[in-house]
Amino acid sequence: MGYKHGQMDSQSVFDALSTPTFLLKIIPHVDGAPRICELVRYTLRDLTIKGAWSGPGALGLFPHALAPVAELPVLEVVSAVHPDRSYPPARRGRLRLFGGLIPWYLFRGEPMRMKGRVALVTGAASGIGKDIAETFAREGAKVVIADVSVDAAQAAAAEIQKSGGVALAVAMDVTQEQQVDAGVAEAINAFGGVDVLVSNAGIQHIAPVVDLPLDQWRKLLAIHLDGAFLTTRACLRHMAHSGRGGSIIYMGSVHSKEASPLKAPYVTAKHGLIGLCKVVAKEGAAHGVRANVVCPGFVRTALVEKQIPEQAKELGISEQEVIKNVMLKETVDGEFTTTEDVAAVTLFLAAFPTNALTGQSIVVSHGWFMQ
């Protein structure tokens, strides 16, 4: 069917072209240098379009070779979904129609790495956990935001849903066995299972060993180690029973590898996660479950922001000296690790297709610690 500019509105075009198929050229646009990935056959039913749109920031498009650009209508692409393969939602872009076909459309071309998976992330209402949850959701996962603050968890889930993702908030104090088991059961009931656990919930306490209260020692170890154990046990039981396998990822630290003054319980807990990971990697292998630890350097989250004045006071130096000479001194570039850095590595491990890396820990620290 042909299309003459000005004779049909966008809905009419959609109705007229809902049956014919066309080729969509997938081209990731990186640093102004598009590269062709592949040709994928779509029907117009796989696209959601609306209105006429040619505003600033529109993605560049390649017009059909036989048609002058000026003669081609422009429609907004809201999303594109292929029935057999999964790609991220299309960003807003200009779509040019010619001769009843949509010839070329610029689009981010990597398949969604977490499509069809359910990921439970503890401590996901803020900081590193929130960025991991958002990253997983963008990659197609159904995400469970587990946090001790249910209001904050609901707000984080709402943000993901507003962006087109799927998310569920559950209240979970990871030190409480009943809350952990109930939260995991809620996730399974809602989404049919749990494929990925990211044990991320954690706190920090700054004090020399001689001044450290026992209750603070116990509290920190309970959140980091008891929490990791309880969430692992609940998810591993399901993963083993489901036959789907899974991935369990612990949020360690460079302090899983190296010590620093004033952080005895934190260093102890983070070292402990390495041991737990190795045991789970061996016990989980029979069920297709792998385990890993992500070990970030200093990430400027609220947890680290709180440490800066505390360390300055304990060490008798300025806050800037804490940042430059304590936190970032050993990095290769004087830069904080970002939540995006950590989320990217966590996604890599969660989506890794084999057991080749099970039991391993990966340090993400801008060179703060090298192994």
C-alpha cells in the first residue's frame, strides 16, 4: 500500500499497515558512529506510534533511498517490541514512512540481558541497590525492591514503573528470618519465581576497636552476614526446587580484600561474604545456581558521605584530606567508583551465561585494589 503525505493521519497509517511486514535496521548510536547490528522483520503491530513529532533531540534516521526527505511524514516511535527477540524500549525518535514501509530506524540494538528474569535486590530503595534495580529493570527484569523502609521501597518501585519497567516493593529487614522468608514468598507469588538475588543491604560504623560497642559490632554483622545468609537460604531453596537455576550476588567491598582502620566489623563482614559466596557456588552448582561477589571501592553514596566527617574527626584531618588521602589515594585516577560502575558489573554477573565465573569476586575500584 502506498502512502501520500498529508492524506492520512498517524492512526490511519497504523491501521493501514498493521498487517504487512517490514525490515527494521537496528543501529546502536555510540559517540556519533552508528554501526549496523542486524535486520529484524517486524509488523507494525510490534510498534507503538503516536502523533507527529520532529522535536529537538530526535534520533537520527536514514531516509529511504528512493524518497526525498522533505516528502516523508514524521511520526513518534514510543516503543518497539519484537515477538521473538527482546530489545530495550525505543527512545523517542523520528520515524519516516514511505510506500507503506518503514525502511530504517535508529535504535539501541543490544538484546535485553535480563528479559524474563525476576531479580530481588535488598537495600534497593537507595544508593547502589537502587541503581542496580533500575539497571536490571531497563534490561527487562521484573525487579523486587526489598528494603527495611517500605515507603522508600514503594517510591523506588514507582519510579521504575513510571519508566516502563516492572517492579514490586516488599518490606524486608534482612536480619529477621520471618520477614525475609515472607518477602521472598511474596516475590515468588507475584512474579512466579526468583532468578537473581543481589544481597546488597548494609550499613557502616566508624570507630577504633578499643571504642567499639558490642551492640554495634553485632548489628553490623547481623545486617551484612545474617542478612546474606537468610536471603540466600530463602532464594536458594526456591532456585533448587524450580529447576531454573539462578544467580546469587553479594555486595562486598574492597574491604573484602583489604583492611582499613576504624572499620573492624565492616571489614570482617565483607571478608565473610567471600567465604559464603564460595560455599554457595559449590553447593548451588548441582542446581544450576552460581554465586559471585562484587567488591566496589569508595562509592559516594549516603553511606560514604556519612563516613567522611566521621573519619575526619577520628583521624584529626580535614574532610578533603579524608577524600584525597584516605578514600581515593590508592586509585589510579583520583575518582570515586560510581553506582553505575557497580550496577554494570552486577548486571554482567547476573546475565553471565555459564558457571565459568562462579565463586569469583570482582573488584570495581578504579585501581584502589588490584588482584
